[in-house]
Amino acid sequence: MPDQHASSNSTPYSDEDLEYFRKLLLNEQAETRDEIEELKQSLENQNSMEDERASSQHHHVGNVGSEEQEKERLYLMNERKREKLEEINAALSRIDNGTYGVCEASGDRIDRERLEAVPYARKSITDEKKRAQNARNENAGPDSDS
């Protein structure tokens, strides 16, 4: 098979492959929506418990701190799930516009194995590793030995 450098930015995958990935994405979309609903319900329950405790006379500082930590954890998880849902929707759009499986950084083909693991991937594993390394280098700062 010839090197699939997508200079034309068209998908390197067949219609059959794209349908397979669409199904993966739709399943992941449904699961993620369910997870968001569960997190929303957990947050509502947490807020309800806080309201009940606020009306009682006894508050323990440790309990209040733990409740705030749990609420923060739920908010962060919910935000991550929403971001994932946005990525899934963007991947579905890439299938529709014919650019699915094309690395946004290099224009190279994203390997099938990567897309099976992360069907909403925007970058090849090589370019994702480069991005991660650059982020680590930026976070290390000028005084770092790395």
C-alpha cells in the first residue's frame, strides 16, 4: 500500500472502515452521554445532601472539606466527559466531511490501531508524542536540566 500522506486531506479509509468507526464513535458518544447524566445526578445528590446538612445544627470541618473535594472531583470529571463528547462529535464531522483518519498536525494517515483505541484521535501517535514532549519541555521551564 502506498504511503498515505494526505496532502489532499481526504480520508485514507474505505467507506466500510468509516462505517465501522462511525459505529464505534456513536457507541462511545452514547456511553459518554450516559456518564455525563450520571455525573449530573451525582452532583445534584451532592448539592441536595449539602442543603440538608446546612439546615442541621452540627457541622464538622472535615466533613465540609470532604464534601467540597467530592463536588470538585465530580465537576472535573463532568468537564472531561463534556470535552470528550465534543471530540467525538468533531470526529463524526470529520467522517462526514471526508477528513477522518488524517493527522491534523502532519496530514499523515492515523493508524487504524490508534483509531480503534481512541476513535476521536485528531493526531497520529507520532505527532501526539511530539505535542506531549513539547508540553513537558514548556512546563519544565528555563531552569530545568531537561
